[in-house]
Amino acid sequence: MKLLKYLKPYLPQMLLVLVLLFVQANADLALPDYLSRIVNNGIQQGGITSPTPEAIRASQLEKLSLFMAEPDAARVKANFTLQNPATAGEELVKQYPLLATESIYTLNVLTIDEQTWMDTTFTRANLALAGVEKLLADPAKAATVAAGMGFDLSKIPAGTDLFQVLGTLPAAQRQAMVTRISSAVEGQLVTLGEGMSKQAAIALVRTEYDALGMDTTRMQQGYILQVGGLMLLITLLSAACMIIVSLISARVAAGFARDTRSRVFSRVESFSNREFDHFSTASLITRTTNDITQVQMVVMMMLRMVFYAPIMGVGGIIRAINKDSSMWWIIAVAVGMLLSLIVVLFTLALPKFKRMQTLIDRLNLVMRENLSGMMVIRAFNRQAFEEKRFEQANQDLTGNTLFVTRLMASMFPAMTIIMNGVSVLIIWIGSHQVAEAKMLVGDMIAFLQYAMQIVFSFLMMSMMFIFLPRASVSADRIAEVIDMEPEIKDPEKPVAFSEPFKGTVEFRNVSFHYPGADENVICSINFTARPGETTAIIGSTGSGKSTVVNLIPRFYDVTEGEILISGLDIRKVTQHELRERIGYIPQKSVLFSGTIATNLLYADENAADSVLQEAIEISQAQEFVSTDPEGMEKEISQGGVNVSGGQKQRLSIARALVKRAPIYIFDDSFSALDFKTDAALRRALRERAHTSQSPATLIVVTQRVSTIRHAEQIIVLDEGNMVGRGTHEELMKTCETYREIALSQLSQEELA
């Protein structure tokens, strides 16, 4: 739900998927019904679908009329047209061969309501006629029944057509007979049911078609091919919908994953150091890759299954009950067992799924630490320890995954047992109902297929329950990153630096403590760094040197006081404009994969070759760049692992110089340089800062006294407090802390 808003751009595609799934589900639900028609109508009824014959012999219609009320008989005859051999056309005789010698009736085109009435009337008349004919086949039983109705069959001459005799009876007597026979037929209809009664009547219609000389075999084949062809078209429609749905859902899920990944990356790029302290690098990598993949998979499955399964389940239940409502309890039992199984598995699996992503984070962390610290691990011979640490993280993840996998694997055999049990139960009960003429064979087959569709719909939903818990955890982790509001934000109404810009950096009573800490790391810092001057910051380890310079580009915001650049509080300008004025060289040099040139152009992609060359010369990188055959096109591996620490530092300095910023911050950026290179680099920087048309402000953090001896201003920090400020000579006289640092590094002669 937290990520649902990011699916809004794909709402039209999702609605299209919903429509296609509705079409697909209805197509799939229609197939069992058509199969039922093939079995019931095509096989058992010979392809005849209506108990009202399309043609009937005149003599047969007269017999059937005896078992209808006089108004009904007249209405039936009005719906037929009498065809005589003398006037019948060739096509009609070809269709009904008996017409060549005998008159027949052909059915007119009827309305739906009239057709329904005709079907009911002919069903009753056909069953009545069939009952009488069956009765006449047993003379003894026929005489007894006739005597009960006031007839003496012994007085009728042998060979006489009894139906002609019945036709000569008085209207009242014949109506009494029809009423009595109708009552018997009503009882038969109730016993057989509508489907079996209709099928019995259609069997008599088929006999009539045989008497007319019609090709009933061809009629049967034609019906089966017609319905089968329609089933094929419906199947193709369902397959087409499924393919389109799969394509759209895959595109929507992939697009959603792409957009979410971009949002996560953009949000991470806006994080200050405080937010990076909250999320580990390994965790952010997992959230951007594995977690988003999990959510992508579930989005695709939701579009394909979550909408489709309920339509199939509900539609299957409705259609199955319509086929035979007496077996509804079988579906209820199956659904109840499935739901119970899903709830139990979900309850057991959810805690493990929640833990899985944390274990992946842990594995990534151990792997990342091993790869980045391989040299240290080897130097201390800690390979065995690290192997055990990785093995533990690996075993924890493996054990958790195996538990979940085994739990989910047990679901499929259980589902299979339920499905097979339901199938056996339906066939067992359905076969008894078929034997008792309470159910048609085709309806039983259709009911079985609907039951399987219902079970499969729940099986599809259970597949969602396998992936949903893990994806839910992943979605929470992704949302946690996206919803994390950066502590450092641009002002609602930013102010631009005034022109001409002055690179003056002023600290006014600046204090700072890290988020969650109780005490300040630096307290009441006051100094001003001016253009054309070098301001150095020195102090023992942990005195707060790097913290001070990290406040200038707003990697953190001050807790108290303010920092002004060119007379303007840095919190009043946008972060982009602020950092555009600063050339920053971090304590840990970072190079990106590419070439030396692409790394330098990272500062200014439009920089001219002359600017790159000047930066290389000032940073003292010319020595190793010019001697390499590839020069500026030398490949830099990821993280700059194919260059030395000193070369990496010099290239980082050169990259900052390409920016030509009015303010440069060197955060202990000379630590990997030898003294000779250090001196040459400082001299070149001082010349650049002092002699250029727009002098730059240099702020240097270092632990080397030799690096800052000639700085115009030196700030001395001790446990976060500024204990000294001045030139080297002034501090040697007035600052005990600075003097101790200097004497620990240089002799009295060197300091003189």
C-alpha cells in the first residue's frame, strides 16, 4: 500500500489488464459448459437440442395432439406449416426424404417465448405418448389401466390403431384422459427433472427424424464440430488474453521497478551524512536490488493472478451450483480445507520471510567487508576467522530459506490431495445421481471441471501468499528509504549569492553534535577564511577537524551558530549553488571507473584540455600521467584500485582543481604524499591561489605541521574546542597544544 501510489502512471494499462482478465476468466469458465453440451447434446442427444422437432409427420403430430388440450393442440399446429408431396420443392424433399410419399409438418420461425412454450408442450406430449406406447406393449397391464379409465380394450378389433380410436372419443372423455395422463407426466417430470425430461423427449424427436429419413449421423457430427470449433475459438481468445496480460503485466512491473529504483537512488543521493548513518551501504544495495526485485515479481503476479483468481473462483462456484446445487457442500469443504491450509502456512512462514531480507543484508555486509578489506585480512592471517563469519551468515540465510521452501513445498502435495479427493468425491456422488436419472453425464463432467477451476483459483491465490510476505517486508524497507526525509533541505525561498562573489568563509559561534549524541563534537568555533589565504586546521586525532570542514558544504548542519560564505548564511541558499562554489577533496580519495580524463571531467564536463592539463600539473600528477603510454586515457578500475594511494590523492586534487571553484577544502588530502611531492603541491596551490585573477580560499585539514607552516592562518582544535589561532610562529609562542604537535613531528632546528 505504501508503494501503490507509484503505480498511478500505469493505471490505464492495469485497467486494460483487468478487462482482459475478465474476458479470459469468462472464456475459461465457458469451456466446461460447452463440453457439457457436447456430451449431453452432441453424444447423448445426437446433436438435437430442442424437444420441438423442426419437422414431423402429420400422423405423428395427430398422435401427439391427443395428449394436448384442444387450445394447445391448435396453437401447436399453427406454429407448423403442412407440406404435401405434390407441392414440396426438391430441396425440401432432399432434406426430408419421407416427404416424397407422405405429408409432413415443418416448423415455422418462432420467437424465444414461443419456442420455450413449444419445448415444454412437446416434452409433455412426447413423454405421454411414449408412456402410452410402452403401456400398450404390455396387453395385460394396458387392459387394467384402460378399465380404470372406462375403456374395454377387448371390444376393439385386433389390428385396429388405438390412437385413431382415441381420436373418435367424445371431447369430454378425451379431455379426462388427457388430464389423467398429464398428471402422470407431471409426476414423471418432477422425478426426472428438467434436464432428464428434456433429454428423454429429444430421444423421441431423434426417432421421428429417423422416420423422416433425415441423416441424424451427419446432424450429430455437425453439432459436435460446431460446438468444438466454438470451444477452439474461445480457447484461442483466452490464450490471446493471457499472452497480452502477461506482456502488459511484465512491462508494468518492470516499469514500476525502474521508477521505484530511480526514486530510491534519487532519495539516497539527497541524503545527508545523518541518513547514511541510519542505513548501511550493504542494506541500501539490498534495498535497491533484491528488495525491488521481490516487489516487481509480486506486482507482476498480482496483475496476472490476484484479479483473475477471484473471478475464476466466484464464477466457478456460481456456474457449478447452477449445474447441480445438491453437491455445493463438496466445493464448500474443499474451499474450507484450502483456506485452512493457506492460513496455517502463512502463519508459519511470515516471520521467516520477514527475517530473510535482514539475513541477506547481513550476508552482503560480510561479503562487502571481506572484499574491501582483503589485504588487511591477509596481513593478519584472519582468513579462517572470516570464512567462519561468512559461513555463519550463509548458514543462517540457508536455514531460513530451507525452512520456508520446505514449508511451501508441502503445500503443493496437500493441494494435490485435496484436488484428487474432490474429483473422486464428485465422480462418486455424481455417478449415483446419473444412475438415478437425477443428473446428466455432461453436467457431472462440467461440475467436476468447475470444481477444479475453483481449486486452481485458490491455488493461484496461495502462490501469492508465498511471495507476498517477503515482498511486503521488501516494500516496507523500500518505503523506509523513500519516505526518509533528509535532515538537510533547501530553503523554501532560497537566496542567491551576491555578485561579485567573495570566497570568504566565516564561522560564528558554531557548535555541532551528531544526531542522537548528548554532547557537542565541536563547541563555539569562530574564525574567518579569506580569499588568497590558506587557512589550516590541525589537531590531534578525534579533535573534530573533519567535522568542521564537513559543515561547510552542508554534509551536516550546525547545531548552534552559523556559517557564512560571502556574507550569506549557507542555509539560505540551495545545496546545489553552495556546492557549486566549493572544490572538495575528501579524506578518503574516491575515483570512479573510467579513464583519468573522465574522472577529471567529473568536476566540469565542459572543461577544456588545457584546464585538465593545468590541474594535472598543479596536483603533481604529471609525472605518472605523462609516463604512461595511454596518458589521460589510462583506464581507472572501480574504486581506483589500479593506482597507488598517492596517485589517487593527486588525481582527486586535480579533479577539484578542474572545477576552478572559489573555495577549496582539503580534508587531510596530502597524507599519502611524500614530503617532496607534498611541498611541490602546496607551492603550486599557493601560487594558484595568490596569483590568479580571482584568488581562491584554501582550507586545509592536516596532521602534518610541515604542510601548514606557511599558512596565513592556523586553527588549532583540541577535543572540539578551538584552543589556538594564528600563524605558525605565533602559535609556537602562544599555543601549548600546537607546540606539542609541532615538537612531536619536527626538531627544534627544523622549527626554527
